[in-house]
Amino acid sequence: MVQKKDYLKEIEKIQKEIEKMNLDYSSIKVIFISLANESKSLLQPLVSALLLRKYSIYATSGTKIFLENNGLEDINLLFKISETRKTPNFEELINSKKIDLIINIPSPDANCSETTDGENIRNLAALTKTPIITDCWLAIHLLLDLINK
């Protein structure tokens, strides 16, 4: 059985990871979200709160459909990097510095195309120095911080 003390240590660890990112919360206005099925329902209420606070949310088609099916409107579609002939796509927006934060939670059993897209997202985030979160629990804590600031 996991003890309360263990949970508190995990929360402290996550909070330290967020602090290391040294984010300027006031500069975050546009968030790109691409979520594995396992994390969509966990993050959906937070995306809803972000929309209420007038953040601009972009999402890949699967994430957008899930969010819309759960009552969220105003989610902008952003095609994956592998969908090069479709616009707008992630690469265009990230290279033009129009994304302030990336939440990219890969599936634990990601197939090749998901892995390739995820790797490309992470590589472009590093090249453009755009903050990126790839851990669901870290994303939850960071989004809660954003919502409460």
C-alpha cells in the first residue's frame, strides 16, 4: 500500500521539476496538446478551465475530437508533422514561434508513426526552445499552476 508520505514526495518532486523549467506563466497564451488515449480524460477538465481563461488551445485531430465529444468547443486543429501537406500543421506554428507551451503525452504502446511524430515534436521543441511536457502528472500540476495564476 502506498503511504501518504510517498505521495507527498512525488508531489514535491513534480513541483521541483516545474520550478526547474523557470516558466514565465504570463507569456503562455497558446498551448498545443497531443495526448495519448490514456491521458485524455485526465486532462480534459484542465483544458476546459484553460479555455474559460481564454487560452488558445491547438490539438491534433484525435485529441480535438475527444475534447469536442466531451463538450469542449474552440479547440483549434493542428495537423501532425507527418501530415505535411495539410495546414495548419505543428511544424509551421512552432517554427513561427506561435506556440508557447507543448503538452505531448505519448502512449505507452505507441506505434511507429506516433513515435516519429512525438520525436519530431520533442526535437522541434528543443530547437525552438519551446517548453514541452511529456509526463501526464507533470502536465496536470503545471496546468493547475497556470489555471490558478
